[in-house]
Amino acid sequence: MSESEPRNTSRRSFLKKSALFAGVAAAATSVLTACDLTKAGSSASSAQTGASTSRLDTILKRGKLIVGTGSTNPPWHFEDDKGNLIGMDIEMAKILARGLFNKDDASVLEFVKQKADARIPNLQTDKVDIVIQFMTVTALRAQQVEFTIPYYREAVNLLLKADSPYNGAKDMIGKKVKVSILQNVTAEDMVHRGVPDAEVLQFDSQANCILALDQGRVDAAAVDDSTCRWYFAQNPSKYKVGNYAWDAQTYSAAVKPGDQRWLNWVNQAFHEAMTGLDWPSYAKAFKTYFGVDLEPPQSGFPLEWAYRPK
């Protein structure tokens, strides 16, 4: 045999060993990759498990719903002569409590009285589960909270004396009337969008706006439509509600962003109160605080999803 044969044999042996090492290395790499994937999957699973813990679950486990609201603004949230919170906002909270616990007393429903400027901070710091406090929906606020479906459509309206010759804003155009309103930088423009030529008298409180009406110093008081209806409900022989409202705005409850399950549940509870089996409780509250008998929901096509003006 030639001298090159041993070298060829050695070369073949080397190649076999190299292939063996490559196979081992590849197998090791596969094992490590599989381990990494397993760890990643475990981490993702853990993250998903944490994310799936909704405030709904927390509330049910706690056994109590904590609601942020006000206490000085009838007919929305105010105290009765015994110091109990009442009002339309309070009734909306009770609707949720009944949906959660099948009752709505203090054992399952806690109210945190707060000023208007605390509504968003208290949500963001988890001091409350939800805010139900005649909160107007705006695009700017919607960057900080998530709003539920609306439970009221507010607007500006006129409160008039029962014996007034006018029935609303449109009747008063061109009549040189006087209208009171709560003092604000936009107050005069707000009145003029309803009664363009009215003389506007601004007062430091809503009570004084209505007092001016009672004393005959103005022909009407420009206040929230809900406030007009509240005063009328309390004393229908003294007041009447204007037949035209303007500058409509939406009232909704608000929850902390990032919890779709909790938001979905609240929306469902509100929806069924306004259109479904819980309708009687919503309608009763509406009658109590706004003096209005609502027409019950109709069977067949759910009209709330496709508004049809008469």
C-alpha cells in the first residue's frame, strides 16, 4: 500500500467524528431551543393568567361594589333627611349591585363621596371600582377612562313658572326676555344658542338662578334639562319644563382602562335595565327623579341599535 492510504483513512475517520459532533451539537441546540420555548410559553401563560383576573372577579370575591359618586347635586346624587344617598346615579349603582349580589343594601354597596375633580384620579388609583357621577363623555376624558354605554342624555333647558306665557326657548325669541344662568365664561353664549336675543343675568349659584325666577326677576332659568324635570317633579303646580332643549351631552359611568370583562359586564347590566328584564327599576327611578313616564321597550327588532325618529 502507498503512503497516502493511511492519510486517507485518517481523513475518513476525522470526517465521521466531525459529523458525529455536528449531530450532537444540533441535538443539544434543539434541546436548548425547546427549553427556551417552554420557558417563554410558561411566562406567556402566566401573563395571560394574571391579565384574566378582572375587577369583576375581585368584586365578587370581596363581596362588595365600591362606587365613586357625589352627594350635593339633585336629582343625581344627594342626601335625604336621614343622610342616605339618593338620586338617579345612586339607582344606577343599585342596578349593578343587584346584578352582582342580588341585593343592593350597604352590605354589598359602598359609596365613596367625592368631588367632581376626584372622579378620574380615584379610578386611576383603584379607590373605587366605578364612577357613577353624572359624568359627561368627552374625547379627552376617554383617553384616561373607559366610558360605559350612556344612561342619560343631558342638555340645557329652561325652567319656567307654571303660568308663564311661554312654553320654551323658541317661544321666547324676539320677546326681549330675561334668562338667569349659573355664572360661567360661556354662560351668555350658552343661553344665546337657545334664545339668541335674551338678556342674560348670571348668578353665583343655581339656587339663586331659580330664586330669581321665583321672584319674577327673570322669565326663565337656564339649567340642566334634568334639573328642570326634578323641580317640576317636586312641584308641578309651580313650574313647567321648557319644550326645547339644546347643547345635548352624554352621561355615562366610567371604569379604569384595560379591563374589558368588567366594562362588558357593566354595559350588559345597564343595557338590560334600560331595555330588558330590569326595565321596571330603571323606569321607576326615571319617574321619581325626572317626573317622566317612559314607554316600555318593544318586542321584535332592538331599536336601540338603529334609532328611528318618529
